[in-house]
Amino acid sequence: MNDREDIAFREAMGMNAHEGIAKVLEAACKILVLLFILFICFCLSFQNHKPKCYITDLFVPALDTYTNSSTTTANTFIFFDLKLENVMPFNGLRYDNVNLTFSYNYGGDRSTFFIPIARHTVPGFYQGRRKTAHKRDVTTTRGVPWGDAFAAVSNGSNAVFRVDLATNVKSKQYFWYAKKQRLTVGGIVDVGSAGLKEHNAAIRLR
């Protein structure tokens, strides 16, 4: 092998070595990025967030002035749609029984004078990651001053109700569950002359 061939051979070997090192470094960078992403996901999986709770619909047939009179209060039910939203992208949620208390605002002060008129229990259930559950049901009321409520909606005002929710939730992390967290939220729902919740937007329970 002459000098020129020797030089060419060394240059070729050097280029191959550089290419090999570059490929190794590229593969190492990809592995590091993947490990970093996995580490972030692992850390995020231990963050617990309580679900968001909403009343999306509420219907009180006895307050529907288009079909009832002030003396027609035989249908004393409340129909409701409870929305539960799991905001966690990595963890599922296990709910204990979800206890709902419906109250009526008697006296006009929205901060006080709420009298309980119905209690309802939604059986416990499991909710997957980033899933939304709608619990639609009907509950029977007791002790509602229907005459006053009907007069309010008939005069262009609203009947004011409150919905309170209480339960325990725990998040599922991989193959085990985290410690239970207490969830107690509530919100005010205005009902108009059609017996329906006022406004189209869902009512956030806070």
C-alpha cells in the first residue's frame, strides 16, 4: 500500500468512526429524552386532583307555569343531571356513594334560610382517566312551600334551590389506590317559570 492509499484509508476510517460516534450520540439523546418524558409522566401520576362537579340540568315540574296552576303540585319530583369530570390525565378515580342534598331558599336571602327538601344517593363507581360521567336521576321532595315557589316564578322571579354534594374519592395510581380525599361542594340553582334551570351553562359546584 503506497502513501496515498494509506492516507485515503485512514481518512475513510476516520469518517466511519465519526459517523459511528454521531449515531451513538443521537441514539443516546433519544434515550435521554424518552427517559425524561417517562420521568415527568411518573411524577405527574402522583398528583391528585379532585373531580369537577356540575349541575347541567335541573327540572322541577311543579314550577312549570305553562302546564300547571298554583294548586297543581302533585308532581313534586326534581329531575337532575349531575356531571362529574375527572381532570387527571394519568389517574382514574374511585367514588364512594355520592350524597346529594337539595335545599330550597325560603325567605329571599341566598346566603341563609335554605331548608333541605330532598336527599339522593348516587351509588359509588369508578371513573377512568379524563373521563366525564353524567348521573341523570329523579328525586322526591318533601316540605317545599310550593305556593310561595309557584308565586315567585309566576311573577317573573326565580325559585332558588341549592345542591350540595358530599363523597370520598381516591385516585388509582398504577396498581394501587391513593388515600381517600373528602369532597364537599355545592352551588345555587335558579329555576324559572318553565320549571327549568335558568341559563344554559352548567352550574359549577364549588
